[in-house]
Amino acid sequence: MFTGIIESVAEVLDVTEGGTNKIFSISNPFGHDVHVDQSIAHNGVCLTVTEVGQQAYKVTAVLETLQLSNLSGLKVGDHINLERCMTLDNRLDGHIVQGHVDTTAIVDDIETLDGSWYYTFQYDPRFNHHLIPKGSIAVNGVSLTVVDPTKNTFRVAIIPFTFEHTNFQYLKPGDPVNIEFDMLGKYVIRYLENMQKKEL
């Protein structure tokens, strides 16, 4: 379980294939706090640490994860957002993020304002019932607030701290990002769908 508050941005050092899986070597900003079998969110995707070296660690993404996220396109030199799992004695500063990405969206536009940015994303319209104005969403693992949702786009406002401490600073139009919709909203949608089926 995560909060959507990014701890660090790391560099992809190596990408290898193992069958339908991809194995990523990631620069380690956490030092001795990283250990085998630990869960870390990478661009919002929860992956398990399988190997730890002096300056890097390795994680494996299976086919389903690659199909649902932007990890399939990661290259050596790319920068990814990292967040270690939450602990019970920490404040929940963002919102509840599971690290289970629902889909990807595409950066459509970046509007630079005087001291902040608006990022507009295009997404599959079949997910539009997951978004509400001022609702929570995780974009590349960053807990953000939905602005001006339409049937296939939404915006988020990015403050300087978030821009400087996440990989939002590297995004450009056309780039894919990982999206995890608010878990509470997904439960409500699932409940309503089941109620409709019973009525039929």
C-alpha cells in the first residue's frame, strides 16, 4: 500500500528480457533500506525487489504488468518515480494507492503558468466513470487531484515541488503515463454494476 507521495526519482540502468518478463536494474537512492522481497512502487507500479547490489537493485515486471503500464517502454537512462510502501506510523499525505495500475494515458498538453503547470492527459473513454472533479488519481504513482475531466481527458495542476521531485519534469506530449484510479471509487462502481445485474 502506498500514498502517492514520491520519495525519489531513479534512473533505469539496465533492461533485460526473461521470457515474457522484463528485468529492470534501477539506481538505488535508498541505500541499505532496500532489501530483497521489498515492495517499491515504480511509476506507480508495485514491484518486488529480487536482487540488491551496492548501487542498484533489480525488479521483474511480468507480462500483465507490461501490458497495462508504461514499464514496457522503459529504456536505459529513463527516469522513474519511486515510493516505498507506507508504514502504519506515517501520515497518509496523499491518498490510498495500491500500486495496481488500471491503464495508461497519454500526455496531450503541458501548459506552463507562472509558478505551476497544467498537464492534460488523454485516456480510454471507457474509464470516464472513474473520474470526478476534485477526485483523487495516481499518475505515474503521484497522488494528484482531477481537474476538468471530460469523457476522454483530464487535467492536473502541478506545483513546483512536485515538478522538481518527480519525473513530471521529463514528460513531454505523446509520452505514456500510468494511471491508477481511486480505489474507493472503483468499489462503488463495482457495487453498482452488481446491483444492476441483480435487477436484470
